[in-house]
Amino acid sequence: MNILLRSAKIISALNKDLHLKKRDILIKNGVVEQIAAKINAPRTTKIVDLKNLHVSLGWFDSSVCFGEPGYEERETIMNGLSTAAKSGFTDVVLNPNTYPVVDSSSDIVFLKNASRGNATNLYPLGTLTVGAQGEDLAELYDMGNAGAVGYYDFKSPITNSNLLKIALQYVQNFDGLVYSQPIDKKIMGKGIVNEGTVSTRLGLKGIPALAEELQIVRDLFILEYTGGKLHIPTISTSNSVRLIANAKKKGLDVSCSVAMHNLYFTDEVLEEFDTAYKVMPPLRTKKDINALRRGLSEGIIDFVTTDHIPLNIELKRVEFDNATYGTIGLESAFGLLNQIFDIDKT
């Protein structure tokens, strides 16, 4: 099937000759055949001529959750990839928080097979430890051979410093990537939202920024000692940006991401106790948001992620204290990001 896109504005900062230019785009059998100011296509070609039509390279999301296996009622792999494709994402990294968790090579093979034939490519993560329990390393090498792109005990910190040290040393043998959730559970305590004036006013237990930053300091010290590659997912505080910037200046191989909601919403939205805004890490202050946006613009933060987590309604339509952390984000990501930055940067 041939498709002709009429007068589409191309968003491609990597190609200065085409960036922000309006061009006709001819697609033959799913492949871009021609880009020109005016294209005369055969009569059998499907013409797409829409007002304000934009075209860009496909987007990459470094953190999504689907329910399969174990929680298919939340979202199956097929449904999740379909949503991702319709939202503009051609590549997504899938977290291992299924039931059972993804901690073996056979689990990785299942996910790779289940995702075949879709417009969006799926890259699975395996857990760092067996059962994501934080005690013994999972079969990292075998999972890597099967197609795992990294190792992550989803949203659970590596409390055992020696385990993180050993993991970073071990994965260097096969160029593996270790994820470490930036939260100190002891400092976090029973907190559920950002510690500050809003949490005090609402009577909700707060999570200090220190809980995130202390964990990052520890992880970076270990990384400096061991070498290897470390990814710190979904940072949320201004000091976290500073810490990672300093680590990169030292030459450490560290990357990080920020969740779209942490880049857009402050903790002020919690005034209505809407559990859709109960996320981990928690929504922070305007000062933190400004630092995160600056860090993204300066290349300190490597990825914006949707941190897409579909949940059953009964896990959210409860008292705020009892609600599960997480929110969906694939479909709204571009719209929110486009409100923060202009179309060029987005």
C-alpha cells in the first residue's frame, strides 16, 4: 500500500535541511520512498492531507509497565504496544514487574516472542536479583544473551551495598547495564508524598528529598570504585541533578531519566487528594521542576520517560494512603512535553 502525506512539517533536529520544513512524504509498503516539496503519486495512492500535520522520527520510552504475564487485566503486551504505537513510540523498555517477575532467560524469551510483529519494538529488562528480593543476583548473563537490555528490581532500591558493587563488577564482562532505584527506604519511612509545606498542610506523611539524594550519593561512590554502567531511573530533586552532573564531569558511566509527571506537575496538585497523582518518586516542588527541566536541556538527564504503569481501578479508587503508586502516561506524554518546551526541543 502506498501513502502520500501532503505538506507535513518535519521535526528532525538531526537533519537541518528538513527540520521544521513542510514536505510531501511518499511511503511505499511501510518504507519512506521519497521526500520532496511536491510529489505526484499514482492514482491508487492513499492521500493524507490534514491541517497542521507533523512528522518526526519515532520516540523511545525507557520505562513502561504492561501486565502480562500475571496481570493481563491491567494491560496485555499487545494492548500496551498498540497504545505505544498510537502515541508515537516506536521503541519501549519494559519493566520486569510482572507475576512472576522476569528473572530468567526463559522469561525474556517469552516477552520477546510475545511482542513480535508489532510496529513498536519491545526491549525487556530482567530483575537484578532473584524474585526482585534484593538478596541473590539473578541469571544476568543468560538473560542478557536472551535479549535483556538491563537489570532492575523495579522501584525497589538495592539496600545491600556489596550486592550493588558485585553486580557492577560482574556485568562488565558482557557490557551489562545495572539499574538502581534512587530511594532510601529507611529515610523514606512511611512517607507517601513529598515532604514540604503541602504535605504538612494536607496532613500526609512526607518523603524527604534526602531519601533520594542519599541513595544516589552511595550509588555513585560505588560506581566510581567499580566502574561499569549504571542507570538511575526517574530522579525528582534539584540536588539529584547536581549530583549526576558532577558524576558525569568525573567521567563516570552513569545515565538517568525523569518521569513526565515529575517534569510537569508540582505537589500542589495533591490538594484534591487525587490518587492519580500518587506516584513514585513523589511530585516535588517548582524549584525541583525547574532544575529537572534545566538538567534535561543541558544533557544531564538522558531520558524523559512516561513511567507508564496501568493499574486496576480498585487499586486507585481508595483512600490516598492506601492507593498504589503509579499512573499511565503513554498517550499524554507528547502533549505535556510540548507544553513545557517548544516543538523543536520536544
